[in-house]
Amino acid sequence: MGSEFPNARVFGKDVSISPPEYPPQGIGPLQLDKLVLYTAAHTQLQQSRIINLKTDLDEGSAVSGIMFRYAARHHMTILKQVHDDVEKGFFMYKDAPQADIALALMSKRFLSVPFERIIQQYNEKMPGAVFLTEMRDPVQHLIAKFRQSCNCESSLVEIASSPILGEFANYQAREFNLQTDIDVANFIDRHVKPNVDARSDSGFAMVIIADQLDESLVLMRRMFNWGFIDITELHQQDGAGQGGTRTMAGERFYHLPREHFHNTKVTEKTNEEISSLQKIKGVLRHDFLLYEAAKARHAELQDIYFEDEKDWNSDVLAYKRLNAYVNQFCDKHLDAGVCEWYRQDEKHFEWEASHSGGKPTAEPFYPGNRVP
């Protein structure tokens, strides 16, 4: 495979690529950059026309960051959606007549137009692209959104008894403008159901399961034939204090550590907690239908793209090891350009892309922004 596409141009240089060892031995910045160069040399063998319909999840921010860095490393053009009406809302960067990767942010408001219209308009703008989106365990999602709204540490019981609980009902379904049982059923049949063709013009190639983010990224990597380095990302950091924590939606949350918004696993023990959990689940029926359909799709895709459990576990372990090293590298080199690049939020994505005609520049792993 290396002989088919032996050359790549990244970091402003023409380079000759040979397959790096993986897992890399004696890993360091040079080895990380070799992984980047190798995957960039094989772009033509990868799925690289992607529309990420990001929902209101910080894990969705991580996926959008991965798409942004992939676009930079593979010389792709980014398209930004800034309005529910795709025809009115595309942000096309200068000298970018055709986009490869679209970062569509749906989390600033619930869709006010039918979801089918969004799909149709994107297919017209980017024919042949595949769709992605994200979903999260509905109870965990509701707890996180509730705590973000009040910037508080509300317990399960307090949330269930809150007079504003209904405001968070079926939040994820409403992001896609799904209001009724029929809306949800049709959406699942057309876009999420396991028998949907990933290459069709309607179904999601896959749905990222936010509470299984590592596993979702590993599955996406195998489906798209990407390199492991393409899906690396920095773990969420506690940004509370002076600056707060920023999500892709541009929101800031002060005072509380990030863990209060993300450590939302439920371990009900008392009868009151069990009753509260059931009450919360009662306002999330549509979200659970979507979430279970997405997990069923995951299971089918895992069977299609991996030979067996050993093959799957091997990829998951390889990714976790590499991603851990990327995080360790950035812990040691806080000022390295690549680490600042990995930490960028939506505002930085937009600024960098707008100043590069929609084609941002990749950053090397070498400390001090120097290519080894």
C-alpha cells in the first residue's frame, strides 16, 4: 500500500513515506509525525468526504476537533454551517469552491426545519459524502444538561423533582426536530436503523455513542480506513476557574469542575433514587428509542468491519495506548504548537479556517514547532 502512494506534502514539505511500525517502538514526536505523514500519503484510500452533524454534546466537540485536524493533515477543505437553513447558512471560505468535510453545528438551537431538508441540502452541496452524528445515554445527557443550566450539583432526586424537568425531555430527539412517535419511528427507519446502507444518501454511516467514545472512534477509523493518529484527541480538561469551560456551542460554565457535568453515571441505591430515575426515564422515551437504535447499528457495524472479538479488542487497545501517549506528550509540552492545536475550540477552528481559505495547516508534534 505504501508503494501506491509514496509521497505526501504536509508541514509544507514534500516527503517520501514508508509504513511506520505500529505500535511504534520507542515512541516519540518523530514517530508520531511519521504516523501523520503515512496516513496523509494514503488519503485516496480513505473516506474523506464527511458531514458531521454535531449535537449538543462535548463529545461531539471532540469529534468535530478530530474532523478539523483530519482536514488539515490531509489538505481537505472545511465547510461550516451557521444556520438551520443550509442554503442560507453555509460559511464558504475564500477560494474554497468545494468542501470535503462539513462541521455542522446543530446545538445552538433546536432545528426549526424538517431534518429531511437538512439532509437534502447537504447532499446537493456535498454529493457522495457520508453523515455522522452523536448521541449519549439519555439519562446521563439530561443530568449533564440540567447541571449546566443551573451551574449546580443537583442530585438525581433534586432533578426529578424540579419543576423545569420537562424542559429537558427528549432533548436529543428535539435537536433533530422530532416531536412525535411517528417522527421518531420514521427517523430511525430512514437514518439510524441497522439495515440502512452506510453509503446511501440518507442514513448515517454511524452514530458516535458519546458514552462509548473510544470504541466509537475505533469503529469509525476502521470504516473510513483512517490511521490511528487521525482519531487521537486530548481528554476533556477541567477549565473551571478564570476562564471556565467552553463547548463547541460557545457556552461557558464557571465555578464547578467539569466532572460535575460529565461524571453522570447513575448508581441509584435508595427507593427515592430508584423512583427518581424512573421519573426521569419517563420524559426520555424518544431519546431512548434513538439511543437503542444507534447501539444496535454499532453492534452490526462491528460485526461487519471486524473479524472477531480479538480483532476488535486489538484495535481498541492500540488506540487507547496511542491516545494516552499523545495526552502524555501534551502534558509535558504544554506550549507545543500541536498541543495548542489539539485544544482548539470552535472559535479557533473558524478563525484558522477563515484565514486559510478553508484549508488549515497541520501542526507537527515536534516541540517548538520545528519539523524534525
